[in-house]
Amino acid sequence: MSIEKVRAYFRQFGIEDRIREFDVSSATVELAAAALDVAPERISKTLSFKSGDSCILILCAGDARIDNKKFKAQFGMKAKMPTSDEVLELVGHPVGGVCPFGINPGVKVYLDQSMQRFDTVFPAAGSANSAIELSLDELFKYSGADCWVDVCKLPESES
């Protein structure tokens, strides 16, 4: 099970007990926000994009959306999401539980600046009913992110 893979990943840092599992789904931003009783924008959603034979993961704030122009400028390719089956195969976690922890080798991780408004955020932990609260420094460290990027837009800037 994917959450066990994430739990094992966090065990090496001694923080596996910080994973929270819910009796309800947390597979979407709205469901995760309700399960955690936090604002939706504090949910750190993980988006997958095809990149050759692999994929890249971009973590962004729950209210952010990919800006196609910024994405293409940053990565030199069009933002194309893989199918659910491809996500599981390429990343190692199912849709709804995709996160940057305990992922398959070769998957690059990037953190979007949209999350920098918060001290802590809540990414999934490998299943559709789990999350972990991390500071931005912890998220950068534990995700193995390459760097911070600016590839999203927020609702107030979508005009």
C-alpha cells in the first residue's frame, strides 16, 4: 500500500507518527481541507505532468492553478497530465494520494511559490485519506525538490 511506503520513507527521519489518516476521503483539496479543518489553500496539492518516459511533480497551494505560459517557459514543454494508470505506474502512488514522498526513482519534484504564503502546508501521504503537516523547509527537504518555481496563478490573478 502506498501509505505504508510513505510511512517507511518518513521513518528514516523519525516523523512517521505525524502522518494523519482519516475516516473520510481527503482525495481532493476540498475534502482534505474539510478533513483537516483548514483553509483549502493550505492543502499542498501534487500535480503530475508527463516528461518524456517519466513525469515531474509540482506541489502548489490548494487554490493555485497551473499557468500554461509560465509552465512552458520554466520546463520547455506543454503541461500534459498523465492518466490515472500512468500516474500510479510512473510515480508509485494512486491519484488522490499522490505526494513527493517515497516515489519512484527519476521523478523530479518542484515546489511552486504559491505555497510560500503559509508557514505550514498539508500534502497527501500516499493514500486518498491521509496527510501530513510540514513547514516549507521540511517540505523542501523531505520532498527532495529540485527548486522553487513560479508556474501557477492564484484566483485573484486570473483576470
